[in-house]
Amino acid sequence: MSDTASSESGSGDEPRRTSVTKRGGGDPGSRGRTTIADGVVEKIAGLAARDVVGVHTMGSGLSRTFGAVRDRVPGGSRSSATRGVKAEVGEVQTALDLEIVVDYGVSISDVARAVRENVISAVERMTGLEVVEVNIAVSDVKLPDEEEDEPEPRLQ
């Protein structure tokens, strides 16, 4: 970018006038466009949801089983941070669908409310996007005496 300076000198006692014109004016922070991928919002939401007391895990039993297998395969496509989370991201807004498993004995409505608050706060703070909705599906309740659904690694 260049500055253009012009000056006029008058005769005698007239003051000298100088004007400077900058090209590309405006706030440098607003020049250009920022796009945020769905996967970024999904990771933020997934981590924020897991922070809530009463959330045992994310995703349905089947998706957790496939996810555990995928995690063991090099180059597995989806990380555990995004398991059970689906985001639709627009230019200024986002909507989220979460699938959670809650611990037995907790109030599901209280956990869902806390998850919504934590997810909305984290996503809006980190991305600047407006979260228009957070839909929560409770797919299971983790009983105290249940074993984890994760498949055992096989020895060969």
C-alpha cells in the first residue's frame, strides 16, 4: 500500500498545506473473510459437553463402538472429540445436535440445561458465531455396575 502526499506552497505568508491519502482504509481486522469448518465447531461443542458433570460419554452405543475401532486404525476419520456431535455452520450462525449418555441418578433436564449453557458459551466465545439451537438426544443411561461398551483389543 502506498501513501500519496501532495503539497501546495503559496506565496508569502500562506501556510503550507499537506494532505495524505491512504489506500485500503478501514480497520485491518475487518479486511478479509474468516470461515470456520463444521468440524471445528463440533470439537469445541463436544469438549464443552463432556465438561458437564453427569455426562458419561457422547454418542450412541453403536457410534461409540465404531468410534473406538476407528480410533485404533491409523488415519481414522473422526476424532473422539466430535463423536455424538453434528454442527451446521453458516456465515454468522450455527446449530448443533448432540447425542449424550448420562450417568444414572442425575437429573436429565438439569444435565441437558448445563450442557446447552456450556456449549453455547464455549462456541460463541471461541468462534464469534451465534448459536441458534442446541438439540440434545439422550441415548442411554450409564448404570453404576455396567461395563464400558468399548470393545476389548484383540491379541493376535
